[in-house]
Amino acid sequence: KQEVTQIPAALSVPEGENLVLNCSFTDSAIYNLQWFRQDPGKGLTSLLLIQSSQREQTSGRLNASLDKSSGRSTLYIAASQPGDSATYLCAVSPPELSFGAGTTVTVRA
Amino acid sequence: DVKVTQSSRYLVKRTGEKVFLECVQDMDHENMFWYRQDPGLGLRLIYFSYDVKMKEKGDIPEGYSVSREKKERFSLILESASTNQTSMYLCASSLSVGAGGIYEQYFGPGTRLTVT
């Protein structure tokens, strides 16, 4: 059974600092990996999806890398802002998603 | 934009009641999913469906059933609600890719269910 781990569980940084969020998974036979953002009491918003054949994806200040062989993905958020404060979840598929527990990020103004 | 809607944001029910949670997506997605999210346990898959009238058990199906009579609608049913089913319930949908894979999942806003 696929197990997904996210470290650290919580992170607090001053505004402007770059964020590095880690995700590891036990079974490298994945179709894709997805990063989500969740605000308190809300649903999940998809940030980036990386197909298994890709090494990275970028969207604005967000960049996610994938190393299937080592079972790792990293989400980088450049020049963090207070609005980036949320919980970030990674999930891997096949075929349905297995989720990590998330990293709760606080960006201090 | 893909839109996934859930029938209620907040719901309070009594123990033993039959509860229906509805989810509707407007992008003609083949796949639909129901998760529950609890502090310290993360998101856990309850049931999913790859097609109309088709359903598959997820990790924690006990105490739940589902119905998918139309492609756009996926219902989660709690046959006899219990206090341990108090949780946040999230619905999602996605397209399919070949060989049983799924594409990007889109989530609804969630329903916070309290069973007293």
C-alpha cells in the first residue's frame, strides 16, 4: 500500500523567504503526483500536477520537482507572502490518490 | 473552470439517521471520489466511481454506501449515522487517462458533518 509522508508537519517563516516542502512516497510506480493547497475549513485547491514522465512543473512562484526513483517530490514557493499561509498536501496516484498528512505553513508579515 | 459542488457546507444530524451527501461536477469527468478528512489522520478515501453505476471501495468504506445514477452526480450515504462519522467530507472528480490512471483531481468545498 502506498504511503506518503510530508516533512515538516509545520513551518513558520518571515515574509519574503523561500519555502521548501518535502513529500516522499514508498512505491515509485506512480502515474502522477499532485500538490494541493487547503485553507482552514475549506476544500482542496490543485496547485500543480506532475506526470510520472516529468521531472518538474512550474506555475508562477511555485515549482515542484519529482524524483520517482527515490520516491521524492519537493514544492518550492519563492518569495513567500502572508497569503501563502495554508496547509499544503501532496498526493500520488495510481489510480486513486494517496495523501500525505500535509505541511502547515505560516508566513509572518 | 471545473466546478465541483457539494449540497451542504454544514450539516448536523442525530445518531441513527440516514444521511445523504450530494456531489455534482460540471466537466463531464468519468471519475468521482469521496474522502473524509480528520485531524491527525489526513484524507482517507471512502469510495470512488469510474463510471455511471460503477463503484469501488476505498480504504474506509464501512458504514457508508454510494450511488452514481448519472455521470455528473455522486452521492454518499450514511445508512445509520454514528458519532464517529463526524468529519469533513470532501468530494472530487477527474478525467481518466489510459491504463486506469487518473488525471488532475478537482475538489469541492467540503461538507462538515456533525453527528450528535
